[in-house]
Amino acid sequence: MTIDQSLYQKVPVPIALLGSRLTFVDFSDAWLEQFGLSRDIKGEPFFEIMSQLPEALRLDLNKCLEDAKERLGAGRLIFENGDAVWYDWKINTTKDSDDAVNGIILVLENVTDGKLEETLLKKAQKVARIGGWEVDLVKNKIYWSNITREIHEVAEGYIPNLEDGISFYKEGYSRETISKLVAKAIEEGKPWDAELQLVTDKRREIWVRAIGEPEMVNGKCVRITGTFQDIDKRKKAEIDYVNVSERHALATRAAGIGIWEYVIQGNQVVWDHNMYELYGIKESDFDGVYEAWEACVIPEDKERTAQEVNDAIEGTKDFNTTFRVQWPNGETRWIKAEAAVIRNEEGKALRMIGANEDITELMTTQMQLVKSEESLQGAFENSSIGMALVALDGTFIQVNKSLCKSLGYSSDELLNLTFQDITHPDDLEIDLAFLGELVDGKRSTYQIEKRYFDKEGQLVYVLLTVTAVRKIDGEISHFISQIVDISSRIKAEKKLKSLLQLTTNQNGSLLNFAHIVTHNLRSHAANLTMISGFLLDETLVGEERKDTLNMLGRASGGLNETISHLNEVVQVKLGTEKELNGIFLRKTIDKVLQDINALINENDVGIDIAVPKHIKIKGVPAYLESIVLNLVTNGIKYRNPEKKCHLKIEASELGQNYVFSVEDNGRGIDLDKYGQKLFGMYKTFHGNKDARGIGLFITKNQIESMGGTIKVESQIGVGTKFIIKFLKG
């Protein structure tokens, strides 16, 4: 080797001289110290002695022997226990006289501490969002660190220039300020440290701290370096704090709240500006001691408030009180005071910090409210109508005398009940439904008529009005119920309805009477006229004349019976319903057919009867006779002239009813056209001259008054069938 090996020992860096086979030839003392080795390693293979080194170093050593080129490198080695070591190395070759490589000079330094510091610095910069930058005014270039790019939210490879850098600042104050600062730095070499706003590449407005340090050469600025920090969160928090502080100060001024501090040991009292206004005195008139404040309190409240201050200092009670102060002009004002006691580590009271508020108007309002409540309570108790305060679950909170009187309960008894307990079951559902709408805010009040049970179990009819009382937050506190006893009115209404029903029934009876008179008696009259005509026939002799006279006698008897039934129709019934009697249906049918026998014979009508004699229905005899007569005569009246008239009369049992039907083979009715009008008053459908449109209307009315129903089946040109259901007699 051409280098004096003894020189290596004194070199102050860890350096080793290796042979061409990578064995130790020589080394510096710094090498031995760094790796904890002795000089016994000379001649030993390098990688046997230095087994724990990065693999990249081995590769660089071999490559350097191959191409005789200088190598620089760095690498990290992680041990099994997790420790990490960083190495930096520099490798060069030594050559013999023939210029052949015969060894290696290796500088290998443990730079772990430096690397760790660098790593921590980078992490700190990342956490603190601090980036670096530099402006080279000679070369007109700008350098931004990665964090600076992140703050500006630009792409990783973004290359800025001075003009672009300034344009990121928010237009207005921030951009104008940074432009002036840069200009002063270039012209005067003046550094800056400013908090400004910029608009990132993603159009976000953020606060940053920009620091610039100019570098001057011969009075000329050649370079500016600095840092760039994202302070958006901190700055916005500061702005919010300032805003809150300003709002708090404004609020205390607007609300008339004064802030004070009492230094207990020094007996000093410090007031803010609002306190002097609250006490009506000038700042120059206040001595700033406890006794000066105490002198403002009126004598009636002085002893109590002094005791409350003492209790707060001793820690037995919080200081939260009200008292009155007297202004120099003689005016008395109410003050609300609260304070916190500040203590040392031993618990000794050092000072009190508190607030005062003028509550004179509030106290005046409260006193007026007390008087109003007393007046309202008197009106509640002495009201002539029932009143109650009711809880959300229906419990009575308070009731007045009128309600107790109406329901027969004492006040204590009602307070142990709910309104549900005394409400009639049929009225409870609608009451609760309205109450639910009140709770949901769909209505502010409701009024219904309902029934309560009094203490004796008797019904009490009332007009109930319920109103919700709400708290400040809008939630319902309770309900106010106004309860007017309308039992006497309901009784009067029922009596009136009873009389009205009686009148209606009587009018119905008179209507039926008129129908029977004008319709049924007309049938009797027609029958008698025919029989009289037969008797006037001079050719009628012997048995024929005798049969005609017998027919006349039966017709007269039928007429008398009909007139007797008419008397029943017009009798005034004092009940709400007619008294229905048991009537044999077949007997009534036979009577009607006998009464109109002449009409049947004259029109050559064939009649089939299938009505058992035991069938007995509930009804009014005159009505039943009128019904049968009307249906039979209608069948004859609206017969088809092109065929022999035939009637079929039937009756059968169906459950709790008897079904009675009268079927003809007459002209029939167009039900699609007239079905809805068939039983209407004054409705006619065939154009007969003697049709008045009253028969079927009266018939339906009579059937329904006896608890029955009627329906019709008909087909034009075929015939009509009336089907009636009667109650069993």
C-alpha cells in the first residue's frame, strides 16, 4: 500500500483499511472505540468481525473492488430486540504501483443519534404543520418543502415562483401585507413574522404563520429563507374566543350585569364599570373596601347578607342571594348576587369573585304576579261553574266547590280520583282522543258534552272545556278543565224529544188514517156500489138475489170492521212506540179478499193462497189490512190486459220473521228506471188515471212502523212480486 498505515490510528473518524480479500489491515482508534473492538482484529476477515452490518454495505464493498469507483451509502440495521442503528459510509480503493486495486479505505460512522433527531424534527414539523421555503433572488428560484406544498394543497411536484407564492394569499389585507413585507425584506433586509390568510389550491381559506429571514451580501438581498406554519385551528379558536369575550362583555353591559372581586385578606373590593351603574354611584365615591359595599345595602337586608358572605367564606353555604340597595337619590333597587370562593391548597378562602344583576323589574313583576295569583285563586274557588286542574295522567290536582257540589264528592275524595274514573265508558274514548290532539299540539283547546258518574252512581251531564297549560319550553304542565253542569238542560231536551216523537207518531197515525179513509174505504165503496148494481137488476131473482144480499151483508160487516180499525189508528199513544198486537195473517187476507169479492169477480181474477192459518205476526190490524188490500188491488189494477189476471199469495217462516209475498202476472215495473223512486210519495209509473202515487209510500211506512221490511222483484211484461218481512207475533 502507498499510504502510511500508522496515520490511520490517529485519524479522528472511524476509518478502516481493508485488503483485497476484505481483511483488516489497519484502523483508527476512533473505529475501535465506536465498535468496541481491540487491535487483535488485524488480519481478521471484515464480515466475521463486523457481522451485524447492513447488507447494502457488503454490496457496495464488492462493487468498489470490481470497478474501483468511490461509493457513498447509508443503511439501517434493526436488531432482534427492536433497536435500530443508522450507518453512513464512504468507500474508496487503494492501488499498487501498477495501478491495480489492492485494498479499500472504508469510513463507517454510526449516525443513529443524528438520524433520530432528523426523524423527530420531520415528525415535529409534520405534526406542527411547519414547512420550509427559500427564495433565491440571484437565480430567481423558489424552494418549497413537502409540508409547505401540503399546506397550499398543491400537487407533489408543484414548482412555485415568487409571483405565484404571493397570489395564494387572500386578496385584500393578507395579500397587501405580504407584498409589503417581502418588498421591505428585499429593500431593507427586514425580517418578518406575520399571521395571514391564504386560499389554497382547493379554494379553502386557512390561517398561516409566515416567517421570513433575508440574507444580505454587500447591502443587497440575495436570498430569503423562512418557515410556513398552518395555524388555522389555533387562529380560529383565538378569533372565536375574542368574539365570545366581546359578546360576553356586550351581554353584561346590555344585561346590566356587574362583575366584582373581594380580596378577603386585604379587605379590598374591585368593581367593573357596570357595578357603579347598578349601585347608582360614581367611581370616585367608592372607597374600594368591604364596608363601602355594605353601606349601600339597606338596613333591613344588611345583617342577612353579611351572614351569607360569612357562610360562603367558611364554606357552609354557596353565596347566591338577593338584597336591596339604596341609591343616593333615595331610590331602592333589587340586586341578585352570586359568587364563587377561591381557596388555596389548605382550603383557606383567598377571594370571592361574583356577579350582580339588577332584578328590580323582575321582583316588581313577581309581586304583581302573586297578587294576580291570589285573585285568580279566589275566582277559581268561588266560580259558579266547576273548575279543575288536571295532571297529564288524568289525576285531579285541584278542584273547586262548584265541581264538588255537582258530583257529590268532597275535595279530598276527588283528588284521589282521575277523570277517567268518573267518566261514562261510552264518552271516554272521544274525550281521550281530543286530549291526545291537545298533547300533540294539533289544537289548543277542545269542548265536548259528556257524562260523569256522581258519588251515588247517577249520571251528570256536563259541558266540558279543556285547555292546556304549557311551560316555557313548550311542554304541557297540566290542563284546566271548566265543567258546566247541563243535566237540567238535557232532561228538558229529552222531554222535548219525547213530545216531538209523540207528535210525529200521531202525525203518522193521521197520515195512515187519511190513506185508509181515502184508499181502503174507496175499495169498500166500490165493492158496495157493484153489489147495489146487482140488486137493481130486475132479472135477478131467487137464489141469485139471496146470494147478492148475503154478499152485501158481508161487505157491510167488512166496512164496519175497517172503521173500527180506523179508531185504533187515531188513538194517541203516550209511549214512544206503538203497541203491536198479535194478528193472524190468513184471517186478514181472507177478510180483504171477501171485502173486494165483487172487484175480483168483475175482473175474473185467479188467486192462489199458500198461507198457513197458524201464522201470527206483530202489527196494527188496520195497517196489516191496508197493506194486504193495497198489494192485492195493485195487482188487479196494473194487470196485463192481454192475459188473465192471476195472483199468488204466500207466507213462510224465516228465523225470527215471517216472509209474506204477493205476486202478480201484470205489466211489471222497470226497476232500473224507477227502482229508487218506487216507494216515494206521489210517484206513479203506468199512467193510470186513478193512480195518485201514495199507496206504496204509505204501505212501506206502515210495514216499517211494525218493525218489518219490504222489497220488490219485477220484470216488464212478466209481473211483480212484493216480499215483506214481519215480526213473529
